[in-house]
Amino acid sequence: MGPAAIRREVSTALLRERAQQAYGNTTKKLVSLFQEAKQLSGTGTVDERTAAALNALLEERGALTPGNGGPGGEARRYGFVVS
């Protein structure tokens, strides 16, 4: 299976998980890959360090406004917050 076919398969699986509002195996695997790429522990669970790395990436891409939201600026609009 080539890269384009893999992307289609992953996209389809993510859409299914989103429709089910589930944090399924595909999401967990992609979070784990992201963690490994950022030299974090590849658990597949979004912990505080992973949320911070995801938010930094979203800010870098212009998808978030830094410090917008909760007390101390840690919560960001449409960002990841670990509770």
C-alpha cells in the first residue's frame, strides 16, 4: 500500500472515530507518532507535555492565539487542555 492509500485509510478511520466521538486506536497511534517525533514518551495519551507541544504547533501555524483563555493564559481557544 502506497503513501496516498495509507493517508486515505487513516483519514477514513479518523472520520469514523470523530463521528463516534471516540478516542480510538487510530487517534492513539497518531498521538503516539506525534509524541515520538517531538521526543516525548510515546504513550498515545495526551498529557500536559503533549498538549503543550500540540498547542505550540497550532500557534506556530496561526491556529491559536497565545495565552487566550483561562487564568494564567494556559487555556487557549480551540487548543488542547489537560484536566
